[in-house]
Amino acid sequence: MTMDMTFLGTGSAYPSPHRGASALVLRSEGDCWLFDCGEGTQTQLMKSQLRASRITKVFISHLHGDHLFGLPGLLCTVSLNTNPEQQNLNCVDIYGPRGLRHFLRVTLGLTGSQLLFPYAVHELEPTAEQSPEEGQLSLEMTAESGPLHPQEQPGRTISLDVSTDSYFLFEDKKFVVKAFRLFHRIPSFGFCIQEHGRPGRLKTELLKELGVKPGPHYGCLKAGEAVTMENGRVILPQEVLEGDIPGRKVCIFGDCSSVLGDGALMLCKGADILVHEATLGDEHREKAVDHGHSTPGMAAAVARACCVQRLVLYHFSQRYKPCSLQKEGDEDEVSELKRQAEDALQDTGVVVTLAEDFLTIPIPVRRPSTTN
């Protein structure tokens, strides 16, 4: 199963000519999941090889505008490009902090925006530790008001599972998705996407030697079921299957100056890719923290603690132009941010990548396990 990640916006605060506002897409077998949706995301989608109509789920890390302002417009544009005669359109599930449901209901309602497909907002209930007191949104401000939008379906309210220090969002045949708490100026979240493991490949040459012909028996063995031959021989799956293929893991952090509790570190342990903000260089650490943000060194510390394979830095201050647009004499070199992270990760083997708009990173299938 192919999987890749495409960055649509890698800048902070606002979209600029060289970096869009925060947005990235995780694609798996054609389905697209959108993480954050800053202003201009739909334009970035049009410039990419992705199709907005394939977005089935949206995850909003926090309610700052550079991660959210693009969502109402994107939903409306997807609707405009939807065939009105198409039946049984799938519901778009949207996950984010408390207040997101009210934001969309009011925005779509005040603008008279009708959608041709249903949507549901599932809200994560933040805890008081996730932001300074002045950043905690009041219940009055975030409370639902009025009837549901005509295309809105009831969503869930998801509370912290204190036993795991995480939020269980959903599980399907391919993935289990959870969220974890981050500290920012307002409550922020990160997301862990864990792919289910799969049985290894069948040892076809061995099956031929055992007299097992391609067909239903192959399917049974692949599904973990024993097969009894006509001569009475019982063939066990572990005899003819290669090692199990572990599932891939992708972790995407919203804006933060620190993680809270053990949830993030437990969930992100051994991740194939960890996406973490690095708004400012290490020399501006005090300023970054004051504004609820991180530096490359801080992101690297998380990557080290989680023993990840690859750290991808994004959400750069607009002062840092992409390497492809860097000119001689520019003071703020984005390549210095990569060097700072690499220095902090010496001897770990962690690969550091600087995200740029429209960068696509393939996420290869893991190697089969050696034990069975």
C-alpha cells in the first residue's frame, strides 16, 4: 500500500509568495487526509498533483487562523466541484479542538454556504495545562449555538483518556489515529497515525513443494488460518508466511513550545516520520518559547526522545526563504535550521528534512519482522 506526505504550506503566521500557510496532506491508496488548513490552502491544492475531492478527513491542530482560515473556503470549493447528481456522498470527518464546530457552523451559516456533502466535526476537549490562562477559550465562546448546519451531522466530543494520556479518534481496517496534548498560546494538539501490521508474503515455492495450489487455500493461509490437505497434512500459516510487515507510523505536531505528559512520547515512539515545527532558529529560542513555538534544537530533542527515523521541520518564520529561493547575501538561511537539528541529533541516525511547499515524501513499507 503506497503512502506519502505532501506539504502544501510550510510557513507560519500568514501565506507569502514563497511559503503557504500551514497545511499538509497524508495520502494512502488515493485517500487524502488534510492536516491543518491555513488561508490559501485550496489554491495550493490546485497547484499540486493532489485532488481536493479526495479529502475524506481533516485534522486541525489548533484554532489560530494560519491553521484554520482556509477550511470554510476549501469545503465550499470542494462542494462546487461535486456532481449534484451523485448519490450517497461520504461524510467528511473533521477533528479539532473545542470551538471548531461553532466556528464552522457560524462561518458557513453567515455566508449562506450550502454543501453538497455531509460533514461532522469531532471536538477534542483540551485540558487547562495546554496553554496559559489567557489562552484558554471560555465555554461561552466555544459553545454550540443554534441548529446544526443543513449538511452537518452530529459529531463526537472526545475527552482525554487519562490512562494513556491521549485521545482516541478512530480506528478502521488500515489505521488507528490518536491525538496528544501540546503546549501553545492556545490549546494545541498533535496526531499519531499508526498503520496496522500485515501478514508477510506467502512462500510460494514452499507451497508448491507442499502441493498447495493457488486459490482459496492461499487466502486462508494469508488470513492466518490453518489448511488441511487431502492427505490429512495440516499446514500452519507460520510455516509458509514470511515475517509480519509492521505498520508505518506518522506523527504530526501542531504549534508548540513543549509536549505535555507522556502521551506524545509514548505514541510517537519509533515513528517513521515526525513532523515538528521550527519557527525560529536556536539563537532565538527565548523569543520562540515566549510565543509558544519551537526551534530546531527543541524539535530534535523530541525526535531523539521518540527514537524516530526521520524528522521533518516545517512552520518556518517567513524570514526563512526556501533553499530554492535563497539568494547570496540573505541573512536568514533556512539551511542553518537543518544544521542545528542535525547537530542535536548526532550519532542517532535520524534523517533531518526541511519541508518546502509541494515537497512530497514517500513513506516506504517497513521490512518484514525477522521473528514469526
